Amino acid sequence: MSKKVVVVCGSPRIGGNSEILADAFIRGAKAAGHSVKKIRLAEKKVLPCLGCSYCSDNNLPCILEDDMNGLYPEILGADVVVMASPVYYFGFSAQLKAFIDRLYGPDVKGNIFSAENSYLPHKECALLMTAAEKNKEVFDLPVMHFQQIFSRWFMWANRGMVLVSGVSESGDIKGHEKLNDAYDIGRNL
């Protein structure tokens, strides 16, 4: 069965290592017959959440007038949402963090650990990350963050993670064996 897949690339560097990793995933997903949309947050204006509760008080959309309002339908209509980001100071890039925080809008019911009461239920997710740091512990915090938000809070099925350390300069990841892992996750959705 074909799935609608949305890949959110959080790097401010278009064509960087995390996007190359995302492209490997996309090739696998397309080879399996899934439809894929790639969203480059570097090309979007996604402001940080104001915490104003306008969305919960007014049942969407967000009061902020930016590109996120056009991204909500993509996420809501997706079967699979994939996050791709470099590690910045032991976390997601600012672009991806702002995007994640703005998912509060569709999740305004905010019932803890209850997929039935969320506007974002019954999805699958995956995480693709790169880091210049060679120590793999650099991924500990963003992985925990990803698992808490997407697997535990939204109750989305985690289809896998590919974490690649030791890639700094744009293109360092080319030819890396972990690209095959990203391809396989996409292919096996």
C-alpha cells in the first residue's frame, strides 16, 4: 500500500550532509512506490511558537502568518513524517526545533499520551541526523527528544533512525555506508 511521506529537512545548509542522508531515504521510499514530498525549512519562514494559545483558543490556524500555515496540511495528510537535521549544540537545528514547536497547533487538544485525542494520530516517523562530532553520544539528547515527542507524546510508530557522526564539511557523507541504512528504512516503510 502506497503511503504519503513528508521529509522535513531542518538544515540551514541546502544540499548538506543531513539532506544527502534524507535523499537516500527518499530514493528508498520512492523505490517502494510511496509518494514523497521534501520540505526544506531553509527555504521557508517558520517563526518560533509564541506560546500565546491562539491556536487552542481558536481551533487553528496559528496567529503567526508564515510558511508554517501552508505546511500544516502536508503534515496532517501524511502517513509518515521524517525529520532530518544536523546536530547543533547537542540538539536539532533551530529551523527544525521551530517547526517541531509549531506542531503544537495541530496538537492543541494536548491530552497527554492519548493518540485518540490528538489531531496528529496514527502516523509513522523516522529520524535522520548527522554530526561533525565523532563521538556518537552527541545524538543522545536529540534522540531522546525525538522519542519523547513523536513516539511517546504523539504516539507515532518509530520506523527507525540513522545517525551519522564525523561528517562536517558539506558532502562528507557521500559514499558513507549509513546512506544504505537510510535507503532501507525508506524502502521498508
